[in-house]
Amino acid sequence: MNKTAIAIIAALMALNLWFGEAIVRLENQRYALSLDMCSGSTPEKLLSQHDCLVTVQTRTSPLWHLLYGLRIL
């Protein structure tokens, strides 16, 4: 394999990792909202809801979020 092919493969692997991390983060937040773990209706509560969604962990492993986010489970 030449250097260009290796660079392309490395870039695609990095892109897959980046997309995987985004799927895990979004699935975690989606599931937290569906469980009503971070509720808020007033402006003050909406700001705390954002903080809650950033920090909440709804499943035991990021792998579960990835599997549910990709609709494998």
C-alpha cells in the first residue's frame, strides 16, 4: 500500500470515530429526554436542562448508546 492509501484509510477511520462519538452523545440525550430525566419548561429550567443533558448518563456503556443509535438493538 502506498502512503496516499494509508492516509485515506486513517482519515476515514478518524471520521468514523467522530461520527460514532456524535451518535453516542445524541442517543444519550435522546434517551434522557424520552425518560424525562431532564425536564424544564421555564427559561431557568431550560438552561439547567441543557446542563443536565450534557452530563446525564442513561445507560451503563457508550457501546449501548451506539447500538441503539444505529438501531442494531
